[in-house]
Amino acid sequence: MKSLNCIGSMYQFCLCLEAREKSFPHISVNLTLQLGEWYLTSKCKSSTFAKILGKKTDESPEFGALIEPCCSAQPLFKCYYSDKPSKKPCKDSPKIDKAGKPFWK
């Protein structure tokens, strides 16, 4: 079964972040979301080409076919940690480091 990987142009860069999540789930995905630099939609997270494109086979898609269903035009944002950099204040979120200090004052 094929899964999403780093193929194509810079517009498909968001798909590359999926691979990072497997090694550093709480760091790469959560912090990227908190920084407002995440573009991979939930529809495409950990999915196959066939499921995303509604096809019966999992053949490699045509170049650019995954941009519209998988990449958000605007960055996605969600708070996770109050002691890490963020695009917006995450004061009500827990700390990831025991001795961490709030990023926003």
C-alpha cells in the first residue's frame, strides 16, 4: 500500500511533513501547527492515494492531483504548548517542558 511521501513541487511540501510525524509526532506536527505553518489537511493525514482521490487502485496520482484535496490554502493553527513559540498566544495550553517558561508574557 502506497502512502503519502515527498514528491512533486514546493506546493506539495505539506505532504512531506507527514513523514516527520512518524519520528517526532509531538514535535514536528504540533509545533508546526502552533507556528501556523501546517498546510496538510486532515483528509490526507495518514491516508492512501486511493482513499484521497476516491479511486479503487492505489496507483501513483497524476502530478498535482493531491494539491487541492490535501493542501490548505491558508495555514492551519492549533495551540499545544504554552512554553513554545506560537503564531498566537497559547497561554491556556500546558507546558511541554517541566521547567518551561511561557513564550507569551
